[in-house]
Amino acid sequence: MPWWYCLADSWIFVGSVPATYAMARGWAEFWPCWIAVDLVGVPELLHFGYYPFAVLLNDPNAGALPPQFAGYLAHHSA
């Protein structure tokens, strides 16, 4: 296991908790939090060989917009 794994995994967890709470409350201003989580999560998935998950996490054609883009669009369309 690489030395940075625990830091990256903690970053993903700690960033996802408030972002998920904000989404549940309907707050669209938390989309930067999802981007910060994805900036760490996607490279981690790629490092460990989970290529399909890394692509799906940021693929807007996967059936729904990823949370960070949906929040951005909701925030800027109002």
C-alpha cells in the first residue's frame, strides 16, 4: 500500500460527508467540494486499476451528471 493511500482515502471520506449532507439539504453551493473529492479520488482509482469506476465518476454520459456538474448547473441557472 502506498504511503499516501490513507491520506487520500481520508480526504475522500471527510470531503464526501459534508458534500452529501449539503446535497441532501438542497444546497447547490457545495459543488466545489465534490470537485475537491474527485481530484483525489479519480487518480487513486486509476492508480489501483479501477479504470471503469474512474471513467464513470466523471462521465456526464453515464446516465446522469456527476454531482459536481449538476450542482454547478443548478447554481448558475438560477
